[in-house]
Amino acid sequence: MRDWHADAIALERVPPPIPAPGQIRIRIKATGLSYVDALTATGGYQDRPALPGIPGSECAGTIDAVGADVTSFAVGDRVCALAIGGAWAEKVCIDEGDADLLPDTMGFDAGAVVRVGYGTAAHALIDRVALKAGETLLVLGAGGSVGGASVEIGKALGARVIAATSRAHGKLAALGADHVVGGAPATLRAEVEAIAERSGIDVVLDPLGGGWTEPAFRTLRPGGRHAVIGFAGGAIPALPTNLPLLKEAALVGVNLGRFVRREPGAARRIMQSLFAWFRDGAIRPTVAHRFALTDFAEAMTLVLEGRPDGRIVLRP
């Protein structure tokens, strides 16, 4: 577990934010807490926000105020939102382009965990590596938020999915994984190649880094694609660059935050695809642990120790 002290983050009463022109204010009902959120809050993530600041990156709730020039929403609308910095709060103001109306059948808990985990997985698999029906997808860290979402989205796109994880095997089978392997770096390549046989892997989705990246890359077929999402497994790996050369394989970066800012229209289409899959039952954003906002320290410890068996939300 990364060292951190609960008293380094304080819960304080501050005046409610006022929406600027083009902004909406959300009364938060649930806010997601991911490994990246906790890492950012403790100063251990590669993107370090200015201090003082409010952690959190996604939430769901109801709009209770709108700024001038807002055209997409009205007070009372149920929304989920990308709120990078500011979501661990009772209220948050965001640009209206960073929110979407929740489907009528989606609750606030699901709405609070659908944008980042599922959005990252969908952006990676659709936009960055163009996963096709009939291809074979290897998901590393499949027990985590992005990994689990990638299993479901991979199946929704018609792929054969091999899920690599050190835990939650039963959960991954329920999500639709065709095969589940243990996920230890030393045995990963042999386990995967025994399943894929001579055809190899078409796409690797990698939120882990560390010792998992190179053996996973070596399972790719010629022309395969390896999507780098993060380094939850530890160190940033150094991949020998002769491997992409010999395999004519691609190493592709995935950064949801930059994608949303660069291509807001495409990001909105991704969200609409997620909502359509939700209505069809192809994805099921679920929450395993719920904490009051006042119990954020306990929730952060749980996620930094790698103990959650599903998504975590804080409830103001």
C-alpha cells in the first residue's frame, strides 16, 4: 500500500460553488472512487493538480442550478458527469459539455462509475485500437474497474475475451469472459498462448504496466495492437522496441481526459453507446462498496491496498 495519512486530506465546509456561464451545478448523490482518484489525492499520480484542491473525477446527481447560456440541461435533470477535480463534494460546477442525462433506468450509483471506467475502456477499444468482431482481446487487470468494463465492452463488440486477473474469477465469467487466466507475469504468456494457440492475440488492453506489459505484448500476432491505459501494477515498464518492429505491432496510448477535451463530440457518442449497451443489458455498471463522504479515509485505504472486489462510491 502507498503510504499516506488521512489527516493530509481534510473534510471542510465551504460555500457552494456558483455556476459560471455555460456551467451547471450538480447536487451530488454518488461520486466514484477509483485507484487513480486515490493516487491523485495522495500526490502519487503522474498528473498532479494544483493545491489546494478537491479530489474526484466522476459523479452523478441532480442539477440544482444553471449558469447563463446553458442550453442542454435544466434544473432537476438527472445527470452523470466528468468532474476532474471537484467530485468529492456535496455540489460541483462543471461545463455543460462534461455531463450527460442518465437513462431513466440507471441509478445514481451506476451513473457515478460509468464515465471513467467504461468510458476509458470504450475509447480504447473503439477509437484507439478499433477492436473488431471475431478478434481475440486479452484484458490485463480484468478484476479492476477499467478491466472489468473492457471485458463487457469487448463482448458487446463481438470479440473473444481472455481475462487475466489474480482475483474475481467467478465475477469475470459472469461478465462474459470466454477464458480467465491467473494473470501472474511469470506465467501469463504461456497461459494465454495455450488458449490463443498459433493465431495469437489481436488486442491487449493494459491498465497495469509493471511486469505484465512485456509478456502480454509478446502474445500479439503480427499486426496486433497493445493499448496502454495506466500503471496500476507498479512501475512504468521499459518495452524493448525491437518487439513492435519484429511483430509489426502497435503500442497505443489511451488518455480519456485529453480525448474528452480534444473531441467532445466523439466523447459524447461514446457515452451514448454506453447508455445503449446499458439499456440492452450488455454492460452492468455495479458498485460493491458504498461509503459516506465522511468515511473517505476508510474508502481510500481499501482501494490503495487493492482490496475492493468492485467499484466504490462515496455518498455525500
